[in-house]
Amino acid sequence: MRGTRVHSRWLLAIVGIALLAGIVLSVERLRSYVVAQYEIVTLLSDIGSVANRISALEWQAVSLGRVSSELGEAHDRQVGNLRRDARRLMGSGNPQELREVTQALTAYTAGVDAEFRALRAGRIELAREIDETRVDPMYTTLTRLMDASTQRLREKAQRAEQLSRLVSAGVIVVGLLLLIGLTLAFEGLARRARLAVDERRRLEALDIRDALTGLLNRTGLARSYAALDAGLPLAVVMADLNDLKSTNDVAGHSAGDQVLRRVAHALQRGLPPEALLARWGGDEFLAILPGTDRSGAETLLREVLRDLDSQHREVVTFAFGVGEAVSGEALDRPLAVADAAMYEHKARVRGTVVSGARHSTVEEFVAHLATLGTEHEILSLALPTARALLGFDVLLYVEGSAQGYHVRAFDSESLEVPVALLQGQSTPFAGGVIAAAMASGQTTWSNDYATDPRALPSLGGLRIKSCGASPMTCRGVAQGAVVIGHLRTWRPVTPQVRRVIETLALQLSDVRERHLMVSDLRRALEGGQRALGIALELRDLETAGHTERVVTLASELARALKLPQETQEILRQGAYLHDLGKLTVPDAVLLKPGRFTPEERAIMETHALRGYEIASQIAGLPQGTLEVIRSHHEKWDGTGYPARLCGEAIPLLARIFAVCDVYDALTSERPYKRAWSHQEALAEISAQSGRHFDPRVVQAFVELAPGAWRRAPGADTPYHVGQ
């Protein structure tokens, strides 16, 4: 009896829906009819407007007694519009009712054509006769018929509108009745739905879901799979996170849990709603995709990987494999196939949680760090990568002494304000994690900074949760520290985290040690070169102090020309050794107090090439240094020696040094000449621009420090260049 009542309610609901659909269809037809009538009314109004324009054209043509080309074109255009509207009128669906209007319109159009033909032929009288006997009467008739048709059509449209309103009211009544019927019909469905909800809650109470991700667990997946209709083709997907253990080791298990939840949500977004998705093990997920083959499943999983890559700064990768099965069969075989394919994928693609997918593991980061050779490279490239790899909010490099420290570089996760505060203050080493690290020379950390006795009250505003510091030592003295911190929540400073910041600090120490060692070697080399230059001066007492002065001048001029630091160093070496070839010049020539004879000058001019030959035997001298020794007596116009080079064929460093060498010679006293003043020497060098010297070098030399060369004539001290 209960089943009969349910079926009767459904039958009533179906009949009601059919009736409602019929009424709605009738309303739509009535509305279409009303629209069509109003469209015909609009068309008749357009025809009347065209007829009025044609009448105006007739009057103009008759008044002029001829048809101009402009009037003719306008007439043809309007007659064309009239004929087009007549065709539309015939196709409007009311041919019988509008037949008289159509006939009158055709007759009117023919009369107008006949009148304009007469006008074009110059038969004015005939045109007037046609206008009076045919066109005007037909225009009057046409206007009368259109007015009458318009009135009738409007009345029909209004009656149809009224009927449509009545029918719409009927729709509302039938709809209300149908709603009542459907409410009764769906009462049984609602009862069933409540029972289904209760059953679902009962199943959930049996703990079929994973507590961490909210996905099905193994039990839940088995029950859901058993409920599938048998015989459905499906894909079985096994997915395994790459190197989750490293994430746990570096950032703690809470970070690993976040990764698991992130992957679970990405799989839920990317897989079809009918997919069965479960957390299969610690870092494994299993998905059953009904109606999907291997190729389709692989495409879906690749999309999930792309979604993970685009949604998060930290890249999460996993390997996956796909097996195919039919619902109802045991999952052992497709699981084995999917598991094997997953391990093949894992072997092809190594991955883990990284930033920018550049250094996927701590080992890879450490290996890359070893390739960075300057402090700038480490602080600008390695610091951001290390912070993202470890997942901490901020990573700093600080330098200082017992009085305090300052921030040299930092990278942060959208924490500009706290870092700006830290960067702007000098913090004394009276306590704190950084002070402890620098004092002990060992890495120091705090997993709960707020309760740590070493916490600095001055940093309380930063709300530091966890932090660590590793000292950077150089020559046995702590000079700075690499500092890591987390502000949003507590994050453990694990051994892997400490290993990363210790490696950063060690690499900074190594770079600084190497820099100091190179500086020491450079000073030792320069000292040797200076000693050799001074030894050369001892053979020629007239040039005492010359070496130091030209080295200073050459260095200042190179800086003014913005040469690279390495190039400046090469020039300094050339300045020290430029007169090395004078060791081969006999004392009778080198120490001669007067002017040289042509033969003696030829001997003296060999010193440039001989100096080059001697210096070439010294291991490690740069080519630029050798070029200064060989070519500093070449002239811009090609009249110098030893190779008579000209213009830019002369090496740049030799061109620079030539100006400095001549300036010092001019401002130095010799037995055969007085020491020129600074202004006299500059004037002579300017006069030799483009002849002896490179004009660009001369300009830089003259602008170097106008009027500020302080050296008494004949003094042995180097030049001091400044304002």
C-alpha cells in the first residue's frame, strides 16, 4: 500500500510537469506572436518613411525639371529599400491580411519608376501627368491601407498580450500545485537521504579515513572499491613522495606533515570526483580512477605535479606509476605493476622539496656552494637558496666585534620590516645566540628563543621563535656569523640545518682567508718589484724616487679611466719594472751627464726591448705588464720606439704609463735642464696630445686633479693627488 502511494505521487508529479511544460510553451508562442506583430508594425512604419522620402525626391525633380545624378542615385537607393521592405512584408507570415498593402506598394513603386524615367528623358509634362494620375493617388491609398493595417495589428498584439498574462498566471497556479506534489513525492527521497547520511556517518565512525590528510585509509579504500560496479575498466595509480625523510630531517616532522597535506589536496583537486584516493603508507598515495586508462591517468598526474609547482614556492615532487585493471578483480596484480612503474619513474627523476628546483638536497647545495669563489657570490646566490632549502623565515650574515654587529646580507620570507629593524641597529655582544656562537667558535642554537636565558630583550619585538648561529672565523678570530631564524612558528634547528649554516660560514671563512692570502702575496710581489725598481734607480742617481712617483701617477690615472682592479694591478707591475732594460745599458751611456750622441741614443733606446726580453723570463708576469715595459716609449703618431707603433696599435696600458713617465721626467731636475712646473708640464703634455700621446688619456690626465699635484721640484716623495 505504501509503495502504491509513492507511485501515485510520482505519476501526479509527471502529469503536472507535462502540463506545466505545455502551458509554458503556449506562453512562449503567444510572446513570439506579439513580437512578430510589433515587428510588422515597425516594418510598415519604415515603409511609410521611405515613401515620404521618395515623395520628397519627386517634388525636387519636378521642381528642377530634371533629374540630377545625386537625385537619381537617391531615388534608386530609396526604391531599392522600398522593394526590400515589400519582400520582408510578404515573408512576415500574414500574406492575406497584408495583401492589399503589398499590392498598393507594388503599384506605387511602379508609378514612381515611370515618373523618374520620364524625368530622366526630359519629358517633364509626362512626368507631371504620371505623378497626378498614378503616383499621388497610389501614395494616398498606400498610406490609408498601412494606417488601417497598423491599427489592426496593434489590436491583435494587445489581445495576445492580455492572453499571455492570463496564461502566465495559470503557470504560477500550476507551478504551486506541482510544487506541493513534488514536495510530497520527495518526502520519501528525503527519508532515504537521511538514512544514507546516517549510514555514511556510521561508516566514518569505523575510522576509514586518514587523520592527517583526510583521505581514505586502506580500510576505507577497500570498502569503496568493493562497492564499485563490477566490470568497469580503471587505472590504479601509486604515488610516492621523493625524499620526504630529508624534509623531516631538515625542517622537522611538522614540515613533512605540511608537505603530505599539500600533496593530498593537490591530488583531490586534480583527479576526477569519482576517483578513490587514499593515503597508502607513510609517504605513499593510492588512487583508483574508474573509466580511465593508463595514458589518461599519467596525464592527470603530470597536471597535478604542475599544479604543485605553480601553487607553492617550495617545489614538491613525487614519483608515480600506473597499472590497469577491471573493477571486481583483486588489486594485487595492478598494484604490483603500478609499484614497479613508480620505482622506474623515481630512478629517472630525482627530486625533493626545494626552492626553485635548483638544489634538491643538502648534499647538492653543499657541492654547489664549493664552486662559489667570492663573498658577493655566496651572499647573493647561496644565502637565498639556503634559506628556501631549509624553509626558515630569515637567514642573515652579520659581522662585528665585541662592541656589536651589523647585518651585511639577508634573505627573508616577506619579513622586510623586522629585518629592516635588525639591520638598522648595532647589538652589543653582551648576550644572545650570536654572541655565544662567536665567543665559543661553535654553532649555537635555540629551539624556543623566548624562554632561552640567552635571549636579548632588545630583540623581543621581532618575536623570534627559533634561531641558530654559526661563527665565521678568519685567522683564528670570529669576525661574523651566519644566522637563521623562524618567526611565524617554532621550527627545530635540526642537525641538517646546522650543517647548512656551518658550511656557509666555513665557505665565507675560506673565501676571506684566500683573499687575505692573495693580498699578502700581492704585497710581497709588489715589494719585490719595488725593490727591483729602486735597485735600477741606484744605477742612475738622477732618477731617484722616479719609480714610486710613476707608480702612484699610473694608479691614479687608471682609476680615473675606470679600469678594472685587476688591470690596475697589471699596470702597477709594469710601472715598477718599466726601466728593467737599463740593466743592459753600459754605465758610460746610462750615467752620461750631458746629451746623447746619435749612437748613444740608439744604445739607450734598446732598453725597452731588452727589458721586455728580461721580464719575459720572470714566471707569472701578465702580458699587460710586459707590454708596458716594451711599448712605453711608443708614440701616438708612430715615431716612437722600439716598433714604431701608432694609435691604438700601442697597448692601452703602455699609452697610459707613457703620459705618467714623461710628466715625471718634465717635472724632475736634470743636470742639463731645470724641473718644469706642474702647469708647464701639463701644457706640454696637452700640446703633445695626438702626436706623442693618446688624446683620451691626456684628457683624463689633465682632469685628474687640476692644480692639486703636490710635489716640490726635485723631491723624491711620491705625488699626492687630491683637492
